[in-house]
Amino acid sequence: RKDAMFYNVMAGRAKEHNNLGYLTIYGLSKGVCTKIKESFSFVKDVAIHFDTKIGPLMHVVIAIEKSSDNQPEKIINEAFNLNLGFFNLSWMAKRVIIVDDDIDINNMDDVEWATWTRMGRAEKMHLFSDFITWEIDRAALPDKTSLRVGVDATKDMDYFDDLVKPIVPGIDQINLKDYL
């Protein structure tokens, strides 16, 4: 039939649903970045990640020039409680990840590398239960609360020179498919 209609239900990690979220987050992200940078002189950069692969809530990555091991925890606590007017950042952010300034905060692969190579102690993982959340948080409990996670993915000051990020010259020009 030439005039057939096909119906499609797009559930789950649909990109068009996240685009609506991007519009909301885009307006907030500049304010979030500015407030975090104003609060801490050692913050070098802030990135907001809002991607279908990592769920409906944003992930905030903060690069710092670290001079003590207690800086990341302090930023994590302040970031989740950052007042954005109508709500705190914890309402929209699932994770706050603190990295050293040698990490590309716009590249989640680089951020994950820092997380799994520089987080050697349990004390570097901060869990916050009972944060009030909203309807799109799939992990929300019936009382509308949910867990938030803070990650200290920075080098420990005692091992600062041991956890250097490897640099491979020309790695960006190599296409693995050329060798398979």
C-alpha cells in the first residue's frame, strides 16, 4: 500500500529524548562551570557530559591543579550541594569526577583511564545516598531519592611522579582498522 503508516515506539536511550535534555543542560552548564571555577582557585577546567551511553543524568568532570590530597573530596562535596537557583546540582548530576589537569576532561575515555589507574584506595570513592532526584533518574527509589557518586581520580601526592599519563607520539594518526 502506497500510503501505509508505520508506528515506532522509541524507548530507552533514544537520542531525540536526550536532545531535549541537552537543551536544558546547555543553559545550566555555563553557570555550573562558572560557579565551580569561582569557588576554587585550583580548578582548571570543568566539563559537563550528557550522553545516552551514561544515562539520563549529567556527569561533571573537573580538572584541578592539585596541591593536597583533601582538595578533591572538598570539591565533590561542594559540587553536589551547588545551588543552581531552583535546585542543587545533585538533582541533575549523577557523578562528579575530579581529575588532574593532564587529563582531557572532554574525552570520557581519558577520564575513565584516570579513574581506573589513579583511584587506588576506597577513600577516593565517595557515595552519597538519599539525594532528592527527579523522574528521569531510572535508579530513583519510591521516595524519589537516589545515589550520587563522587570519584577522586587524581594522583596521590605521595605517588605524584609514579602515575604519569603515558604519551605515545603519533597515536592519534594510527587507525587500528589499517592493521586488522
